[in-house]
Amino acid sequence: MRIIARRSLREFIEERAGHKGRPALKAALDAWFDEVRKAHWTSAADVKRLYSTASIISDERVVFNIKGNDYRLVVAVDYEKGIVWIKWVGSHADYDRIDVKEVEYDS
């Protein structure tokens, strides 16, 4: 899959400089990125096979649990084109305050 935009993950990690959990967060997001980059999803069922804890919100919106569910990653997936757009990343507490169907990354 082609992932747009990795920069949003890097910026999120950089914003947490000095936090004790930052190395684990970086490792978890890097692992997600590498796994998804190598994936060939054609449907939400393919996503669930790789990530059983992912939440399928709609035909295109998927939420991933990151670092033991401390963080959430919201993406939009175009299965036909093989593209994953990062829409939002944040803490579980922040996730509870967003509209997962509408959220867009501010860049």
C-alpha cells in the first residue's frame, strides 16, 4: 500500500520529545508503517486479517490501536488504488473527542 503522509507520523512523534513512552510509540508507528507498506489490501477483510483489533468505521475509514491501545491512528483507504491516507493520530483520550468519520489531518 502507498501511505500518505508519513510526515504526519514523524511530526506526532517529534511533538512527544522528552516523554518516557516516546521510543515505544515510535517503534509501534514504524512497525505499523512497514507492515502496511508491504500489504496488498483489496477490502476491509484484508485489513482485519492483519489487524484483528482494527475498527472498520466505514467503507474507507479504519482506526488502528497503536502501542497497546494508548494511541489511535485514523486512516482512509482506497482499496482499488492501494492508497492509505493518514487522517489523524493521537492519544486514546483525544480520540474520544473527535468525529472519526470526519477528522482530517491538519498540515
